[in-house]
Amino acid sequence: MTSNSGTNSTSPTDAETACFEAGIKFGTLYHQFAGTPVSPASAASLERAIEDAIENQPYCESVSVAILADELDAAIDHGYTELTGRFMEVELVVEYEEHRVTARMAMEEGYPRMRVASIETLD
Amino acid sequence: MTSNSGTNSTSPTDAETACFEAGIKFGTLYHQFAGTPVSPASAASLERAIEDAIENQPYCESVSVAILADELDAAIDHGYTELTGRFMEVELVVEYEEHRVTARMAMEEGYPRMRVASIETLD
Amino acid sequence: MTSNSGTNSTSPTDAETACFEAGIKFGTLYHQFAGTPVSPASAASLERAIEDAIENQPYCESVSVAILADELDAAIDHGYTELTGRFMEVELVVEYEEHRVTARMAMEEGYPRMRVASIETLD
Amino acid sequence: MTSNSGTNSTSPTDAETACFEAGIKFGTLYHQFAGTPVSPASAASLERAIEDAIENQPYCESVSVAILADELDAAIDHGYTELTGRFMEVELVVEYEEHRVTARMAMEEGYPRMRVASIETLD
């Protein structure tokens, strides 16, 4: 592990790995589905498919996607638009070893910000 | 239109435009959703979301996606896999002006082959 | 071929197949790369990769992608943005049998419009 | 923050956030580019574009992508294939506050495994 030679270099803790796994799920979710043609009529099936797809990934306990109907309506003038961050809010839960990470995505200052909301220790 | 100067250069007919539109839908469908984590449990919601998403696009009358359960089962040894051409069959119908194009995707010789199946003239 | 039973149903001509193939390339190009993080500094390598990737596809003779620097600059306020139709113009050429199709994508009325520009007969 | 009410629930440390950010980059990289048509001739421009694209993301210091020529050659029998995990190895570095996370992706038991390799404290 050549880049790992510093005296202050460590392997990740289980909680850090849990956070890394939560990040993978968010990057996957966003970049797999960004660009999907979406309309008010197709939003519900897309929400469900995103949730089910990401829940397949390792350590992923649950995913909840809300496509924002009002934001979508405001943006559409050709019957549909492309899915992007400003049209959805997401919460997902990853469990790795004894750690449960809850992470969320929502718009902040015009940018879809992904954050770790909390880390809990499971009994 | 510099590349259009040959004496044998023509604008597309409506039937040719209908075929172009059908091709767009197939390229969209395949490359938007290829790579999606998929399992037998999540296949149905993904089929539905793909159909609904692509039906949003202009001139697209219907899309039918079948994720192939047996192919999926055979490929999975970590609980899920990534969606790719060998796991799905697709039929879609585009109508442009008085033309209806039916196009299909299925595996041929190890390659997901997309074809125009028929062009019909609508009354 | 159950949906093909009408008396007015035909198989595609070579020119129609050429247009279908051109459509596939456009759908692929757009939905594979929409959502990619892009900045003025990374635009050139992305243009090149898109061109080279799509030129791999069957019957695709050439692809030219221009990421629009001014549009990109105007949209960026966090250092980068996501690639979408309003940031690029594309021309591609497909040759199938004796037909050469030139197709283009550019913004029209706020929507990334893909069109067949011309069909030429090759000698 | 309703799901955050347990007595054992905490906010992430800076090192945990750094790992979350590294995970986002990996999920983005994989699911943005999986499915891209790739051949030995186009691999170099795709490597470069992936690196440049992901380096745009917040806190991402460097990305190194190697598309594996031998694996690609072995898989290709129609001139090209689709990019997927077994054709690439990736190392990326994220710096968040005083933490540098190095993470890697490579195949393990037939699955593209993403791991945090090390966490270093910056002076």
C-alpha cells in the first residue's frame, strides 16, 4: 500500500467505512438516474424504481426518494424534463457492522447537497 | 449547411424521421438505465419506471420492457447485478406524422441488437 | 411478428435504417453523458471522450461535440455544473449501406433538439 | 431531525465526512460512466475524461483511472464493449478539513470492490 506510508496513516474505523458506503449509495443514485425523462405522471414509478435499485447495494437498509411535484411542474414546458437534484429529496440508511448511518440529500443554495445526518451505534 | 451540398443530398422523409425518433428512444433507454443495480425483487419496478420514463419522450406511443428473470438469476451471485442488454427485451412504438414505427431490442450473437421491426402508415 | 400484420406494414428501407442508427447514437450520447460533472477546465477532455466513445458504435463514421464555454461559464457558481443539452452542440455522421446520414443537436426553444440534417447516397 | 433522537446518535466527525465524500466520488464515477462504449482505441480519452470530471467534485484532490487493456481485449468481439467495473482500476484522494482519504476500486471475487485504503491527518 504505497501511498499509505505516513506515520499518521490509519485504516478506516467501522464508522468511517459505514460513511464511505453511504456516500457510494448517494453517488450511485444521483448519477445513475440524473437525466431520466420525468413528468408528474411518471414520477411515482421512478421514485419506486430508484428506491428498489439502490436498496440492492451492500449494507443499504432503506432508501426513500421524493420527487418534488411542485418543482417539477414549475420546470416543465414540453411535457417532461430531465431528473436532476433540484427535483428530489432523498434519505437513505446504511448499516455496516454495529453502525447505522442516516444520510440525506436536499437543495442548499442551488446545489444538491448530500450530508450524513447521524451515526448511531446498534446494540 | 456545409455538409449538405451534394446534388444527391435530401432532407429526411417523415418515415425516416420516425425511424430516427425510434432510434433516439432506444439509445436513451439503454444508456440511461444500463448499470442500474437490479435483482429479481427489484426487476418489476425497474421495468415499469423505464417504460414510463421513455414514454415521456416526443412521439413515443408505448414502451414494453421485460427484464429476463432466468438470465438475471443465472448472473447473480452477490444478490444483485447491473442492468445490461442481455437482461432485457424491449419493444417500443413511435408515431410521427402518419407513420408508426415498431422497434425491438433482443440479444443476437451476444450483442443487444436494436432493429426496426415494421413501419406502418396510419390512416 | 404479431404487430406487423397490417397490409400497409413494411420493413425499413436502408435509408430508414440509417436514420434509426443515427437516432441510437444521439440517445446514447445524451443519456450516457448527461449529468457528468463539467467545468471549463474539463470540457475539452469530455468532448474528446464523448466523440471517441460514440464512434465505437456500429455504422458511426464521425462525431463532433462542442461544449459551449460561454453557456457553461454563465451557469457555474460552484466551480462546475452537470452536463446537459444546453451546454453542447453535436454533429454526427452514420453510414449504413449506401446511405450517409448527418444529424445534429442544438437548442431550440429551450429544448435540445436532435434532427436529421441530410441523407446522401454514396456511390 | 427526527431520526436522530437516540441517545447514541452523533453527528459525523470530519474524518467520517471525508469518507462519505470519497464514497460519493466512487458512486458518481462508476454509475456516470458504466455503459460507455469503449475500445482499446478510445480507452485513453475516456480515462482522462473520467479523471477530469470527478476532480471537479468538492474536496476531490485527484483521481487516477486505469482501463485494463488486456481485460478489454479479452472481452471484445464486436469492436467495442461497455465500460464496467471489471475493466478499470481507480484510485482517488479526497481532502476534507484536516483529513486525506485515499480510496481504491479493483475487482475482488468478481465484484468491483471499493475500499478506503487509508486516512491521513494533514498538518
